[in-house]
Amino acid sequence: MVLKAIRIGAGLGFYGDAWRPVAASIERGGVQYIGSDHLAELTLAILQKDRMKDSAAGYTRDLVPMLTSLWPLAQPRGVKFLLNAGGLNPEGARDALVAEFNKRGWKAKIATVTGDALIERIDSLRAAGEPLDHLDTGASIDTVRSRLLFANAYLGAQPLVRALEAGADIVLTGRVADAALFLAPLIREFGWAADDWNRLAAGLTVGHLLECSGQGSGGNFNSYLENGWESVPDLGHIGYPIAEVSPDGTAIITKAPGTGGRVDFDTVRQQLLYEVHNPHAYFSPDVVLDMGTLKLDDLGGDRVRVSGATGRPRPDKLKIVAGYEDGWAGTATIGYSWPGAMRKARVTAAIIERQLAEQKLAYDEIHTEYLGYNSLLGDLADDSRIDELNEVYLKMSVHAKERRLAEAFPRQFPWLALSGPPTASGFSGIEPARQLLGLWPTLVRRDLVEPEVKVSLCETAA
């Protein structure tokens, strides 16, 4: 029996992304699965701040309204969801979703994947011989051990496959590799072996092309050629990418008919190389992909065939992203208008720095930027017409170990409204200090993590 192709649609690309395009994929795109990536690299830090205020929090709050909106469309069509919206609290996410579904009388089997959280196991992992040094700098974890708040491993697709095999309609996870949300359905449907490296590499490619929502179908398209971003049609109604995948791993990337955006050779290849350090060794927990053998064929009509993936055996270690307390930030912003907007802003920055020195307010770091001039380009900003700028906003931020120092910083600014350079406006007020969380990437042996991964299944009470 020859299996048919499977159609998987992109969900969110980050916490807070739009889910309206997902409805179009469900209604008109013929998808059987939606993979939704809610966890950007920094999202766990955001969720940790939520959890510090409320122990029941720690998952992405867009989960419940998103599925409340989409489930009535998906359930009659048999569409299944895989979402890493569980964040730091997958079981809390499940409980919130079950409560909402029960209230509405909706029937669904919801699976939860846990075991990625390692914060309680840091010392035992080190005792087992894992140094957990910083992946980039080699610094010892001892420098932040007492300040660690969370630590989560990037899991692969296999526990998600088990959840689907158990009959789950909705799979909720914490930290998993983004592409695992899309690879798992392919493994489940096609029966790919855990060491079928080329097919797994093909599935990883599909996941990578779909994990960033509209960026895979013409959104954020950074090209200034004649077919560049301005030629992408109707971004206001963009369709998220859909992959039609065959059993051999060959995929056609497309989108729902009647939606905006564009799927062609250029938009697909830009997403393919997004966040890729070495295209010949793109690591995931399931396989290492060599993109050098991939072939992209533009079929026209918003259809691009992707084939030829080559894979190598999966790595022996999993990546961990950990977060630690990293002091406090104080920020203030004040604006100036023409003439001489930039000169006024620079004089103000010098006044503030002198005041800090006179008051002996010592900060670990002071960051100064000029919105309207160099906030995006930094040192690459063109200063040839700097005196002609209509307006410039001075934004200064400090990094301090103590909260009181961070809170003291914006209090240096209010008097400038009447006693500093002229045309001051747009003062942002006394902003509260923000607690900073630093990220600690590291590696851990997978055999110390995966045996503790658990999959649980519950059914709503409809």
C-alpha cells in the first residue's frame, strides 16, 4: 500500500504571533496537522518572569485563545495540533486548556510531554560527569549556579510521536527543537525509522521551513531586487506556509489558496538559511542535516519542491538553555527636534554621564543609542546628514547588580525638560526597573535526559 502525502501547516512562529492565517490553512489548505512554535530563544525568560509572579503561570498565554478560536474549525476536519506552548509549565497549560474545553463542551484528547526541565537535576547531572560549561565562552556554571532559575533541554521528535500514537489530538510540550513539531507527524504517518537519517533530514528541512510562520511565505523578505519585499502581495492577509510531504521526504512548500504572501525559490531559500550557522551541519536532536545536497525547484503558482536532503546520525548530546538572575536594568528616553536634534541629544547624554560620576552611581554597563539615527544600524549608521535629522530620541539604559541603582537612573532626567537643551519632549517618565535574566547555553548527554521524558494523555469531559 502506497501512503498518500501528508499536509502540515505552520502555526505561530513566536509567542504573540497571529493565528488568523492558521484558520485559512485549516479551512482551505487541506492540512492534517498544525505545528505551532511559541518559544523563541528568549521566551523562556519571559515565562520565568510570569512564573515568579504566579506559580500557576509559565506557559504561553496565547495557547487558550488560539485553540478556542481554531478548534471549531479543526475538529470536524480531523486536524491535529502540536504546540510547544507549554513553556516552563506544560501541565499548567494542559489544565487551562482542559478547563476551557470542558466549559465549552468540546471533546479532545490532549497529550503532555514533560521531562525537558532540568533545573532540579543540575547537581546530579554534574555528579554524573556533565560539566555544563557555557557553550560559547567555556565559562564554568559555578559562576551562575546560585542564580539559576530554569534549565530546559531541547527534546527531539520521538516523545511527540509517542503522543500521536496514543491518539492525541493536541500535543503540548515544553522546550523541544522547533522542527520536532513538524517532524513528529511525518515519523508517525510514514513509519520512518529512528536511524533513517536521510528521511529524518528531509523532515527536519520541512520543519525548518515552516517553523517561522509567515517568514516562510514572503513575510520579512529581505530582498531589494525587482522581486523584493515590495512585490510580495497582500502581506496584510498573508498565508502561512504548508508542506505537502511524500513518504520519501520530498516536499512541496505552498500556502492556502486565496491568501497573501508568496512562495517561490527566493522566499523559500531565505527561510532555509535563517538562523543557520553551518549549512552542511545543521544540528537537531533527531538528525544532522547537510543542506548542501538540497534541491529547490520552483514549480510556479506558489509551489516549490524541496528534495535531496542528506542526514547524518544524531548528536550524542542535547542542547540546554538555562536562565539565571543577571541584575537589573534602568532605562530613560527623551526626544529632541530640529534644529540640531542630534547635538542636543549628545549633549544630554554627556550631562547624564557627568551626573552619574559626580553622584558616584557606578553601573556595570551604560548603553546609549539615538533613535532616528543609529538604534538599528549602530556603528554602520550614515552620519553624512546627521545635522538635518528632524527628530532624535536619546535612549539610555544601565545594567546594575542592585535594584536601587537601576531605579535611580531615570530620576536623572526629569529636570532636563526645563533646564537642559531646548525642545525636549517625549520623556518616557520614571520607568520601573526591570529584572534581567541571562541565558546560559550548554550541552548534556542525551542518555541522562531522555529516560526521564514522560508522555501523559487526558481526555476532556465532553
